[in-house]
Amino acid sequence: MRIFNLKKMAVFSLQHRIMFFVVFCSHFVYGQISYSIPEEMKKGSVIGNIAQDLGLDLKRLKSGKAGLYSGDSTEYIELNKERGLLLIRENIDREALCAKITPCALHLQMVLENPMELYSITIEVTDINDNAPTFQKSEIRFEISESSVIGARFVLGRAVDPDVGINGLRSYSLKPTDNFALEKQPDVGKIVEMVLQKPLDREKQGIIDLLLTAFDGGDPRLSGTMSIQITVLDANDNAPVFTQMVYQATVTENAIKGTKLTTVSASDADEDSNSHVTYYISEAVDSSVTNIFLVDQHSGEVTLNGQIDYEKSNHYQLVIQARDQGGLSDSCKVIIDVLDINDNKPTIDILSMSSSISEESKPNTVVAMIKVNDPDSGANGQLHCVINDNIPFAVTNPSNDFFSVRTEQELDREREAEYNITVTCSDEGVPSLSSSASLRLQISDVNDNAPVFERNNYEAYVVENNTPGLSIFTVKASDVDSNQNARVSYILEDSTVNGVPVSSYVTVSADSGIINAVRSFDYEQLKHFHFHVKAQDGGSPPLSSNVTVKITIQDQNDNVPQILYPVQTGGSLVAEIVPRSADVGYLVTKVVAVDVDSGQNAWLSYKLQKATDRALFEVGPQNGEIRTVRQVTDKDAVKQKLTVVVEDNGQPSRSAVVNINVAVADSFPEVLSEFTEFTHSKTYNDDLTFYLILALAAVSFLFITSVVVIISVKIYRWRQSRIFHHSNLPVIPYYPPGYTDTGVTGTLPHMYNYDVYMTTDSRKSDCKYSTLGGHNVLVVDQNFTETMKRTSDENNFLEESDSPELVRVCLHIGWMLVV
């Protein structure tokens, strides 16, 4: 804490006096400044430049919403924010404001907000001599016996001057002074008495008129008068005499009417009616006092006749006169002290209060300034204020009667967005009295919380072949902040999937977090992928968080099984050879198929759909192996055609069909003859026939138009073919890829080779022969009419042929067709 104490005096045309005191705290500024002005200044008169005196900028007065608080209903002073001046708003009468209290001052508070600043302003109002002394009564009458002894005293009362100090009551004068004179020069404020200085003679002067004048000390000097008329009575030897000149009494405030205070007593030495004494309150006492107290005329008992309030007046002085029947009297004083009781609750006035405060405000930030007043005295007027609720606020007392409500610790709007602060102020009386004031404080939000996803990561499933634009699922994030700070936007972070931007696969709705598919997914190409979604709030600066999203593509039965073996070709037939000596369970071949789908969609089953002889063959439902069911006999046909269906386990299921030709024979010529007829019975492909006719037409046209050239070429070709026939041309083998038997993988179980042999004149004599697992496989091309069987020894084949010349003729015809 830094404390600055600055006092300065300035003399204006109105003789203003200024005192300035400021206390700066880390989060709160408290200052005091004093001015001195005379009463009765005109409206609009300048008291002082408070902005300059406090060192405040004029902009600060506006931005801080500077305001004056007086604590009562009368607003004598106003603040001009544009010029920073304190001005007279209403006429100030010091006597009406403070009566006899000195010094007389106005106590104001100026409060500035953002940040909270409190300045206490004291304006002392000095007196001017604008009131003359006055008596309560303009005339007073006495009846005095001519036998009154010299020195007898008579109470005249006192004059009142509302002014104070030198402008107040200063002296009295009594004229004429032939018989009476004032007792010394009375003290200001005390009751005036006159003393008989010369015996009275009713026969000479029955009525005496006197004039009592009261003077103040102002400049110019003012005065007030009261007439005194004395009626001289016949002789009465003795005046009443009080037993005490001063009586003391105490009474508690709010005592009930009729409460006895004290009893005065006076005696008269005369006899008969002249000794009978009556008591009454002197007319010199203010009527406001005589209405509160009552004295019994006969007993002298002083009682309470009205309500007394310590806070209004705590001291009273009565003048009691005792008078006999002869007109002689005496007087005494009764001093009554009022005792305070705790009958006033503290009053709480809120000088300034913030309706909202930022949650990032530091501890000890002032949120409200209150003024607490208790008119009781002593312990009954000592105050302390507390906040009983368990909230992060406390009350401190920076100055007398002023309290500030401050934050005790850091605030968190997400934990508590609003506080109802109840400040309770109690006095130290017994029993203690208290009052409460409630403050409602909103905690304004700052962007101190990032969005939080409902899960640490997300995983979603989508069936392949989906429609583009399909809503896959929704990511959800929440932000505990409020308003714009809690508005969450979703952003798809840049990344790639298989080298392609992820934005070409999915999109994220910025407002709802719905993830949509951009394309149709294919399980066989992409089984799963992941990406990151960022949730960002609308604060400044924005806060964000990320979450990982994994999309798993679920398989759909959208692929038919693929037959890997036996290979289906459009131009040739594959025949599996089964010897007639084959036993039961003989492995003819194995159908190998795969399904690129997964799970049960890829589980394959095999069944025999058609067969020339169903009693001869069977297919393994799980492995696709074709085996003989019984012993092969001579009665079984050589040509056997099997149709096998391969079906997956999807819903709905998909299937593929493969046709397998089986030759039941022990010798190759038997197979050759059967399948030659088989191939000749086939109908050529229409397209192939068209092209053959077109080629023949073209050859015929060339033959007609170029006979000579064709003959020459034919002779040349014929000679070349003879040379080719007698030469040993190399055989060029062709080896297709081999497949290893791996069970459920669907690859071929055995090695197989295709060997192709061509002759120069071959057109319909192309032969293909392969070996599968030691079994003979015959391949017949449907485009040709003759088939040659190849064994391990080609020469043996030629030797076994019944017509070698037929081969040569076929070669020759094929050569011509090629040309």
C-alpha cells in the first residue's frame, strides 16, 4: 500500500480552504478532500475544481460515471463533469443545517467506477452574521412586593442567536437601572437574572417598565429586545427558598410518559397564605422543552411528559420557579441527562455497486461501496459488517462508516455465474441490532475454457457402396463458457488418406459436427481410415481441441466368386482325363475360387449342379475337389461334362459357374477322336465367321485382279513349305504361371504347363496339351477341326499316326490360308 498525504490551502474570493488526502491501494483508491465556504452563497457558485484538486482527468470523471452521494434528501452540491467543478445547487443556511453545532459541514462521497474509487468530500459551511438575537417572548411581566429585600433575584430568561462564534450572542443591557440591574454580565447561553438594587415603593411607582437588550458580536452588530413590566405589590416579608440551587436527574431515552425524574422543594418562612408555595417551569425556558417535562405545582415533582430521543438531544436544562401567594419567588435549575439505549438499527446505504465483474478479476477487487450509520453512541454505535455465506467475498472497512465489498479469491463463472451477496452489519449494543443489504453480482465470462469432446476418440462404421452425402455420425463438443465464447465450430483438419486429401472422403458440418461421406466407399480398396476434427469456440482469441475419428468400412457382398482353376477360355476346351482303372475317391481335379469380399461374404461352398453321370462324380462342398464316387467301368461314356457352382455365404449370396470336361479313357486316340467330333459339332462364333468370309472375299478379289502375281507367289511358297517340312524346326514352349496349393487361399493346388506347337501350314490343326499332377489334360481349340496329342516323345506320336500325309496336307492348306 502507498499512502500520500497532501494538504494545501487555497484562497478564493470566498476564502475557500482545501485539505486533500488520498490513499492508494492495489485495487482501490480512497481519498479525502475538504473545502470551506460561507453560508448563503448564490446558486451556481463555484466551490472548487475537484478534478484539479484530486488530480483527475476530466475524461476519467465521465468514464467512471462520477456521482455525488450526500446521504440525505437535500442536495446542496452538484458536480459539473464537463468542467470538473463543484457548484452550489441549493441555498445553504448554516443555522438550518447545523443549528449550534460547530464546525458545520456537509459530508459527500464521490464514487467512480471501473476501477472503483471513493473520495470523501467535506464542505465546511462557515457562519455569517445574518441573524439578530431574539427572545422567546417580546414581553415578560413580574409582580414584586414592595417589601422585597435588596439583592432579590428575578429570572428574565435568555436570548437566542442562531449564529455561532463571534456572530453569536455576546452581551445584555437593562434600562433603566434605577431599581434593578443585571446580575454581573451573564455567560452566553445562560439564563439572565436581574437583581433588586433599591427598595421599591408602591406608593411612588406602582408599575415599572424595563427594556432588556441582547447584542451579538458580528459586524455590523445586531440586537434584540424584550420588554419587562413590573407590578409592585404590597408587603410580603419572606420569599420562597429552594433547598438546592441545582438538581441533577437522569433518564433513559424512550422512557414512558409519566416517568418521575426528580422532586424540587422550596420553603417560605411566612405564615398563612404567604407561606403557600407553587412550582412552575419558568417562561424563560424554550417551549419545546416545556412540552417534554412537567412539574407538579404543589409537590414539585418533575415528570416526563413526552418522548425523548438521545439521538436528538441528550441534555436538558429546566428553570423551576417557586412562588408564594405574596408574589415573591425563587428559582432553581434542573439538569437532566438522557442515557442512550441501543434502539437504532444500523442503516446501510449502497454508494456504488458493480452489476457484473469479469471472472478473471484479481483478488481484492472492489465490487461495491456501502456507507453504514448508527445514530446510537458508544458501543451501541460501533459497527462491524460481515458476509455470512460461504462465497469468495469479504467486507473491509477502509474508512470510518465506509465499507467495501471485495473479492477474496479468483472467480470462476463456470462454477458460479451469479452471486447474491448479503452484507450484514451489526452494532455492539446489548442486545445487538443488525441490518442487511443484498447485492446481486453477475460474473461475466472470459474465454478460458476450450471445447471438450464427449469422447476421447470416435469410431464409426459405414457399409461400403454407400450413397455420397450419407451422414455417417456426429461428433459433439461442448464449451462451458457462455454466449460467443461457447459457440463451437467444427473444422476438418488437413490430412491425407492413401495420398488423397481426407476432404475428398468426408466433410464435417461446421455448426452441427455431422460427418458426411463425400464418395462411395469400396471395402476392397479401403478398409478403414482416420482423421482429426477440431472444435473451436468463438472467443477472442479462440480456443480449440482435437479428436481422432476412425471410419471403418464394412464389407458388403458385392463381389461374385472368381474361378482361378480350371481356367475358362473362349477358344479352347480343357478336358480332365480319368483312366478307366481309377478307384473310388480318385481326384479328378480341384476347383479353385476366391472371393475378394471378407468375413462370411468370402466363405465359399461348392456343389455339383449338372453332370453327365451324377453317380460317377462328387464335389467337396468346402474344398472344391472333384472325386469319383464309384469305380469307373467300360460302360461309362468317354465324354463327361460337369457344371460346378461356387457360392459365397453373403446375404444375398452370389455365385459363379464353371464347366469342366472330363475324358474317361485309357488311350489318347480314343480321347482325340471323341473330342474332334465334339469340336466339329460346335458352331463357330458369328463374328469370327464374318471376318473369315471377309478375308476370303479379299483373297478372291486379289486372285482375280493379280493372277500372275498370285501364281508366282504360290510357286514360291510351295517351294518354301517343302524346305520347312524337311527341316527340324525348334518347338517354342509356353509356360503359364504356376499356382501353389495353399488350401483356403484359393490358388491352384498343383503345377501345370501349357505347351503349344505350331506348323507352318496349321490352320485347323492347333493342339494344346497340359499335364496336371501327373494326369493327362487335353486342350482342344474350337477354331480347329483336328487335334494332335502330344506325349513326352513327339517322334512316337508321328510314328503312331495312321496318316502322316494328312498332317502334311493340313500344314500346306494352313500355310495357304495364312498367305
